[in-house]
Amino acid sequence: MSCNNGADQLKVNSDQFDFDLKLESSRPPILHGNNGIINMKNSGGNYYYSRSHLNVSGALKIHGNTETVTGTAWFDHQWGDFRTTSVTWNWFSLMLDDGTDIMIYQFYDNAGKQLMNTGTLTKDSITDILPDTGIHLTPWKPG
């Protein structure tokens, strides 16, 4: 993947499929946590941002057939000094039709104790932190 001021190119060549995609930012990056920094308690901390509503165009080749494709993508970048072996997480991102972006994440320690339950809501380039008390996720059991 190459990147240049919000314009990226993503190329993959494999035995199963190939693609060559151009991705272009249509809005500023979303900083998660406290201005892009998330404190994961005893597991450390990290920097985290998303680029939502990326305009995508290019070609996809599957089983020898090449198709021109267009669409919308979401890109996350997370890095820092954190221990992935001491935490598990649930993560959801939503791009709503009205342009609102919602990202929700929960962190748990290895014993299953919830460490953090938060997220961001971004509309018109304004990002608000979602409060822990306002987020409730329940596994759906079909049937």
C-alpha cells in the first residue's frame, strides 16, 4: 500500500484473486480517544485514527474475470505501546447514510472483566466521545 496526502493505492496479487484499488479521502481523519490517544489501562496505550468514507475505484480479478469496482471504504490505523496478549476487544464501525460515522469499542482483560466501553460519533467533521454509560452491546441469539 502506498499513501500520499489522503490518496492511497492498494494492490494485491494472489493465486485466488488480484486487485488494484485507488482510495481517496473525502474528509479529515477521525481521532479516537483523547485527541487520538487511547489509554488501555494496564495493557498500555496507543494512537488511533480512522479515515472513513474513502472513495474507492479500481479493478478486481477473480477466477480470471476482471471487474471494474467502485465503493466506499473505512481505514483504521492503530499503533503504540500496548500488549495485545493482555486484552481482548469488540470493535464496530458504522457509516450512516446521513454522513455520520460511529465507532464503538470495548476492551476486556484476560479474565473477561470489562476495562473500557467507549467510542466516537463524528458528524460534519466534529467528533464527540461516546460515554461509557451510553453504550450497551448484547450478543444476538437467533431463533
